[in-house]
Amino acid sequence: MSLGLQVWSSSQSPHSIMQGTAMVLGLPQSRCTARCRRMGGAFGGKTTRSVVPAAAVAVAANKLKQQVCYLCVTPSVVPVAAALACGY
């Protein structure tokens, strides 16, 4: 039995990351933790675009039973969902 899932994301909406990853894995939200480093700047992409990549990385980490890292950089070289690391 896994202890839970921890996701590190550059999202400005850690609650959405936690909800999305818990939903795709069929886990209660109490077993998912979303961690985000402090960041500033414009809202928008960092609020809405990182839930889908976080969910995909969570599925990969769950399947592989190891940490997975995903880095996505937009054409303007702004990290959208930087270093989503999910681990058990």
C-alpha cells in the first residue's frame, strides 16, 4: 500500500493540482500533497495549465512506482509546469 503522492509543481493553484491528481488515481485527496515554491508574476498559465501535466506525471509515477520529473517550457521560455515530481 502506498503512503500517498507528493507533487511538486510551478502552479499557483496547488489545490487544483491535488484535486486533479487524486481524481485520476482514484485516491482520496488526503493522500495527495501538492507542493509549490513561492513564485510571482502574471496569473493565468501557472494557475490553469499545470493540472493536466501534473495528472499525467502522477499516473506515470503510480505505474512506475518511482519518482517522475516533467519539464515543459513554452516558446516564451516561461516554465508552465516545471519539475512536476511525483513520488511515493
